[in-house]
Amino acid sequence: MRVGRVVCGSDGAHVAEAALKHGVYRVCRRAGLPGRSWHTLRHTFATHAARFGVNPWRLQAWLGHSTISMTMRYVHHVEEHHRPIPNDILTAGNALTDPDERVIAMLGARSDSPDHLRGNTVATGTRSLTST
């Protein structure tokens, strides 16, 4: 069950994704990163959290998925496309015993590894690759 919102206005009201669009692109541009949508950043978070070992039911709660099968798409993707986690990311979480704190530290660690910078490749639906 979801409680609260990740992004709220100053009055506490829900902010529509469309209203966030330009701000997210601006943050990416200022950080020297390729422009990414809010939704792409959400998928990237989910993929990395699954890669770092977040319990699937905890990840389901964080993402607000109504079914575990939706969350398992990320877990299965990570299992099928396993890549080693860069040492600086592992080191960031080593000293922490609380699983949430460990994952947050690992997600916040920066790596110069090309694998770490590749982004998310989880498919979110069926798309046609040919124009009609």
C-alpha cells in the first residue's frame, strides 16, 4: 500500500509527472548526464536496487507495485544479465548492517565503470521497432 508521495508541491499536493519533466531534464543537464525522464530514472533505481540485493517484497513496497510479478521483472533482468558490481559501490555498503542503509549507500556511490554508467535496459512493454 502506498502512503504519501515521492514528489509533492509546497502545499503537500501530488505533482503530476508532466510538471516534473523539465526539472528532471534540467538536473541531468547540470550534472553532465544524458537527459532522462522521471520514469527512466525510476526504472534505473529499481534495476540497481535489485542488483544490489534488495528483497523483492521490499522493492515492491518501495515502487508501489500492486503485484510481486511486476517487481520480479527487475529481479529476473538482473539475474539474466549479471554483471559484477564495481568495488567502490560494494565498499560503500560494506560497513553498514541495516539492509536499507546499505542499499541507499550503494545507490549513492559513484563509479567510473562503463558498466555502471550504461543505464537501465529493462523492457517496460511491447514496442514496435518498425515504423508503420
